[in-house]
Amino acid sequence: MLSPLTIFLLATMFTLLGVGWKKGYDFVKSRAPKQIVKFYFAYATFRMLTILLVTGVYVLFISQSRTESKTFVGIEFVLYVAMMVLTLKNNIKRS
């Protein structure tokens, strides 16, 4: 089972990634709307690299069992889906 601190840190990471996306999207849309596609791809790359790095570090260095690693990845996947649904829902509603 994952520690509450691990779950809290995962939730915080995804919250920060979601807020960064929202603020960055608003900033780019207001200043240079033609560059929104570049921002989207750059931030998607940053987001995926961040998630893969955190996953790799946890699975290789912190996790003590295969079950713990699977639980971590499962929770991370659920949080990723929630983050994407919320950010896309907000962007669609505002368009």
C-alpha cells in the first residue's frame, strides 16, 4: 500500500501540472493566439516527461514491491485522466 505522503505528492504534482496548463493556455491565448498549438505540444511534452520521470524514479528507486509499483502507476493513471478531463472541460466551456 502506498503511503499517504506519496498519494499527497502525486495529487500535488498533477494539480500543479493542471494549473500550469490552465495559466499557460490563458497567457498564450491572450498574447499570441497563433502560437497556441506550439504551446500545446511543448506543454504536452513537458507533462509527459515529468510523469515518466516521476514514475521511473518511484518504480526503480523507491518502490519495494511489484504490487506497490502497480498501485502507484494505477493511481497515477487515474490522476492523469482526471487532470485531462478537467483541463479539457474548462477549455471547451470557455471557447
